[in-house]
Amino acid sequence: MNKIISILPYKEEFTQLGGAVAIGINEQIKHSIYKKNMYVFGRYVSKPIRNLNFISSKSKNLIFKNSSYINEFVNLFKNKKQFKIFEIHNRPLYVKSIKDKLIDKKIIFYFHNDPLTLKGSVTLDERLNLYTNCDSIIFLSHWIKKRFFQGFNSFSNDKAQVIYPIIEKQKNINFKKKNKNVIFVGRLNKSKGYDVFIKACEIVKKQFPDWNFESIGSEPRREIQKSILVKELGQLPHDEVLKYYRSSSIAIGNSKWQEPLGRLAIEASAAGCLSITSNTGGMIETNKYGIILKLNNVENLSKILLNLLKSKEKILNLQKKVYKNYYFSHSENIKKIDKIRTSLLGLNKNININLNRPLKILHIANTNQSFNGRLYYSTSNKINNGFIYNKNNVLTISDRDYLRAARKELTFGAKNFNKIIYENVINFNPDAIILGHVDQIYSETFEKIKKFNSSIKIARWYIDSISKEFIDNNKKVILNNLNFIDKLFITSDPKKLKNDKFYFIPNPVDIAYDIHKNFNNKNLPYDLFFAVSHGQNRGVLKEGKIDERIKIIKNISKNIQNINTCFFGYEDNQPVWGSSYYHYLSLSKMALNVSRGTNQEYYSSDRISSLIGNGLLVFMEKKTKYQNLFSKDEIVFFENIDDLKNKIAYFYNNDKLRIQYAKKAYLKYHKYFNNKIVCNYILHKLGFEIKNKAFYWEKKIN
């Protein structure tokens, strides 16, 4: 069972006379989908609001230190594994104590007040640590959030959200039966503006003796003298306060200090009571349809009240306006909080994420800049383009290029690279991080990224063979930090790796690179194209290396008469790259696509996308199982060398058929296997809401 525990500030009482934190928690429990699993820890009280949900501190002492209070809490819950989420209210110092000793717990922190006045969040370093240690931070106003992020370079809006207090809109308000009543709610001191309220009431009462003026609240260190014209009701249970808003015509909250949240305006408008507030702190954002005091003094407040009380109709219209435009829906706010809880509990794995904006993607892959354009058409560049074509906001880091440069100039290349990665995450705050063949990111860096923003999705794509002879040397790439990777996409049969994180993707075609349509030309000079290499990054053949594909090339050259071949990586012809690769490819009618490795199911090197994607007729081995993706009149499949030679000879003499096959395969590849669709598939599997969900290969392979 997944349980949630809210921790009250040690001075707060979980009673009907409790403060805003206790009231807010009670309302959350009342409306949350997790109400049966929510509990509250707080100081001992004889009559808590909710007996079943309340876990009392054993100490009955009214005054004791925060440290002993939170230590008691930690000791009480350190072995209670069923409690998954700890919700801390308004006490930043509690976070470190809990995180140090209960590291596996998820923490939601609520700021009710100005962070710059609370111990544990005053300095920038304190707030950075708090931000790192919390899984989610909820601010009760935008003003509070703005104060917290002073000095931050960047932050996650998914991790840090503004959610106003959960207050139900009262029903069946009879505006015509509201009393001629003006109420003040809050502490009866000067910082709350109570002195201004009293003096203004004394002026207004003389002209409107039939109106009553009342206050709800108390002040232990009283400085303001009582007035016989203002009835002081003292501190009342929250339910009683809401009844006063319902029956009163006007509510006043004219704080002089920077009020972090205008709660009065929210509760008043929920009851159809016209609110008059000052323009400090968060008061403005909660009183958009009420009256804002430009000058918070006796003259201005009394002037506004006198003007209002002259017209009953004007008051009625303003009351209806604030009630009609009430925008603090308790149902919407609790849904936002419950969505955060659901995410932290890991219960929303199948829920699509719809951000209603372009996604921010950090793509870390080898874009081959140091090769001076030799590999401009590489898969990493095609994938990068695919994200951009889909109108995402893409930030690209070429890991190999950075590390090559670092080795020349620095002695700590990988260490500095990890620092740069993390700083890019902090400043860019991506929705997803997409990794290519990247193996130099430390687990500590992934941990820091997840602490910064646990909602960031991380994927890796891998296009090399997963045959044993290759993967043994590449485990560092494909399996590196797999526990931090949400999904991994390969150009081979994912079932071979026996891990549900793996998915198949085809090698993508790109309309910017794959521009030729060789099936339109009957008079091409070369009949058969094949380019062998011993690795793109290497560029040249390894001396003394035995490549089984050379046997196929020799056999074809020797036994098929009159065929004009265009072979590279063979004899004196080194591999061909850059625009030269596309030049010779564009002059060829047919192509051989044979890859190395024992595991051939659904695997092909990225060569396949440029061959089919430029309109060549392609020959492939049957053991690749590509006949599940392409029909026999699109790609020519062969069983052995003799079968291959016969089929090459056949299509060499049947150019019309060659054109039909090549065109059909070309159209399918560009329609279903282009980089826009491949990139959308990656994002779709990561949980993002994608419009195009028709992925041709998905049901056939995964």
C-alpha cells in the first residue's frame, strides 16, 4: 500500500482552530483520490480535525525545538516502508533531516510563506539544495515562487508549480439576503493593516450607522486599541469563518507587509463576498475581480467604502462578478496535486504526457563535426533533424567532438564533459534527454539530473549490431547506466536482449539527404553498388582484417558477365564518404545490403536507408527477416550466394521490373521509415502525447 504523510510545522495544531497549513491539509484529504491513504503528523492535540488520519507526536509539551520534533518523526517512520511520499509544509529545515535518513522517500514541499524569510531557504545555496532534494515543490502563489527562484539560472516548471489553496466554491448564495456587514479577517496588528481598518470604519460608521463592522482574529501582543464601533469576534474555527464570508457583503484584507498569499480574497470570492485588499505580495493575483487599494491608508479605504455603501446595486454587481469569476477551483487544484503524487508513486507509466507546447529535447550524440562533413548524413544527424522537423526545441551536444577537443587541451575531459552536461540540463531544462552511442556520462551525473527534475525522460538509440562478437565490445555503450534509461531503441530484434526497455526502430531516411530517385533513370552507368567499411569513424580499412563480405563481392565480379559494379572497400578502393558516397550511389541501379554479425534478425547497418531511400533496388539476406517489413516485390531476398547471383543476373536483364520494385520500396520507406516518424516513435514510447501513432513496424516486430 502506498501511503502519504503530511508533516505539520511543529507549532501548528491540527484542529478546527488551526492555521492555514492545517486547514489546507484537511481540505486536501477531503478531496484527494488518495484520501484513504493520507495521514498527518503533528503536535499532540486532544481533538484533531480527523482522528483516523492523525498521527500524534508523543510529546505534549507546547514548546519544543524543531530538531527534536523532526528527529522523533524520522525515528517513527524510518521502518515504515508503506509510507512513500512525505509532504513537508513551510519548514525547509525538515527536508535535510528527512532526506539524510530516509533517502528512498519522495518529498513534496509546500511553501506557504516567503522563502527568503524561512530558515533553510534564505540563501541561494540553501534554496539550490532544497530544490535538489525535493521531488516536487508547490508554491501557494506566483509571488512566493518568484521569491524562491531569485538568483536561479533555470528551473523546471514541472518540478516547481504554483497551486493555490484548495477552497470549495460555496453553493446557493443568496446575494439579496447578505447582511450589511464589513469584516476584517487576520491578526489584529499593524502589519495586517488593522489600525487602518479601525479608523476607516469609524469614519464610515458615522454616515452609514446601519452597517456593522466586525473582525475575526487575535493578537497576543496587542498594540492597537479596541474600537467600540468594531465588534471583535476573536479567533474562530475555519468553518465559522467561511459562514461569515457567506453572510457578509464586504471583506477587507489590507496588509501592509508583503503578504505571500491573499487567502482572504479566495475565501471571500468563493462565498460571493466582495473583497478589498492591498497590492502587496501575492494579494493582487488572488483578487483580480475585487477591489485593490492603490494607497493603503485610512483616507483611501474610507473613501472606497463610502462610495460602495451609497449603492446597494453596485455592491451586488461586484459580489456577483467575483463569485462568477471564481477561478480557484478546488477540483482542479487537487487534481494537479494528485497528478504529482501519482507520478512520484510511479503509477502513471502508461499515461501520455501532453504539454501543449514544443518539447525541449537535449540530444547528446556524435554529430561528427571533427570529420569536416565526411559523415554529414549520419544517423545522429538524421535523428537530430527528425526532432527538429517535428517542431521540437532541440539542443544538441556532440559528445565525441567535445571529448576529442578536450583530450588535446585538458587532462580531465570526461569529468568536465559531465559538468557541461549537467549545466546544460540546468539551463535548458529539457523534457527529454536522447542519447546516441554515448558512454562517458557518469551515474552521478544521471543522479543529479533526476534530482534536478525527476520528470525528465531519458532514452538511448543504438544502431550497431547486437551480435555477440560486437556487443561484447560495446556493452559499455548499450548497457551503460541502464537503470537511468527509460527506453532504449535499437535497429535489431529487441527480443534478443530480453529486456522490456528495448524497442526496434528502423534506420531512418531523411528528405534533406536522400534526394535521389534512381528508379526514374534507365541509363545509369553502374549496375550494382556496394560499399564496405570497417567503421564510419575509422574511415579506412583495417590492414589485414578479414571481412566475409569480400568473398561475396569477388564471387559476383567473377561470375556475372557484363555487370558493371561500383564496389568500395574492396581491393584498391577504400571506403567512400561524404558527397562522393551519394554521387556514386546516385549513379547505380541496384545495391547489395549485407551486414556483419551472427544476429541478423531485423538488423541492417544504416546503409539500408540511403540505398532504398534513393531509389535503388536492394538485395538482402532472408535471415534478416526484413520480408516481414517489405514484400517480395519491394526488396529482393536471397538465401545463399548462388541464389544471390541468379537474382542479380535476373534483374540485370529485367530493368522494368527493377524500376517497379525499387520505386515501391522507396515510397514505403519514405512514408513509414522517415526520421520524423522514427523520432515521434521515440517520444511516444517515452510517454509524450504524439498525434501520429501509426508506426508501421511496431506490431510486426516489438
